[in-house]
Amino acid sequence: MADAERGEAAGQRSVLKGLDPILGPELLWALRCMGHGDEIALVDANFPASSLGVPVIRLDGASVTRVLDAVLSVMPLDDFVPEATWRMQVVDHADQEIPIFAEFRQIIVQHAGPHVRLASLERFAFYERSRRAFRVVATGEDRLYGNILLKKGIVRPGGVVVPIGGVDASA
């Protein structure tokens, strides 16, 4: 990859102010069209995205953590439910923690606050829930279990987004 392309992929160039360039027209359109409570799946390269029957947005050159960071820079998580994010469990080791899960948590906390719980779903339950997603974003993530579901929240009047567990002073 050329240096200019690498810089653009890393978010150093954009034709829109304040918007991560990984958020292309198709993904921005999907995020804008999603309503409160709709879910989007961000998945790794091994995930059977195209066979779910859900429209797929391909971002093969990006890691799932890069896409998660970009998506959460513009999309609020649902704060009306106990869980708004889910990862896929490690097969036969449901409680096993692997490094990508800590990366998911760090990005979620950065954008939504420390009270967000990253829940987990068994592999086939994750597939089933992904079948009901508004869109599936297939990334080039090569780490196993690089799959996360996000439930969209709301932006309150005046553009106020309250971090999950926070207090809305404007209410």
C-alpha cells in the first residue's frame, strides 16, 4: 500500500470536516437510516456475512476495531436497555477473554462512557441476531472473534447525546 493510501486509511485525509474517512457513503447512509433500537453487526473476515440474507457493506481493508471507533464517533448507543453491545463468545469457552474484547471495551468506553457493558452471545445466537441487523459490515479483521453487534440509541433534541449511565441535564 502506498504511503498516501495508508495515510487515508488511517484517517489522516478526508474530504469532510470532522468525519472519519472510513465512513464512506454506504455506511453513512446506513447509520443515518437506522432508527432507535436498530442493530448493526461489525464482523471479521471469517464471518459468514453474505449468507445471512442481510445487506452487507464491505470494508475489507479495515480492522473491526478501526470501524468500531469510526461508527461510534457518529452513532449513539441505546441507553434505554441494559445491553447495547454484544460480542461473540469463544466456542466451548464462553467466559474466555481474548485481547480483541478488551479493545472493544476501550473503544466503547471512549465513545459511550464507562457504564456500557459488552455482553456476549453464543456463536449461533450471534449469527441469528445478526440476521435481524439493519446491515452487516464485513471488515478485513483477521483476528478470530472480531465480531460485535451495536444497538443504536437516540440523539435528544438539541443534539444532546447522554453517555450511557449519565444524566441528561437538559431533560
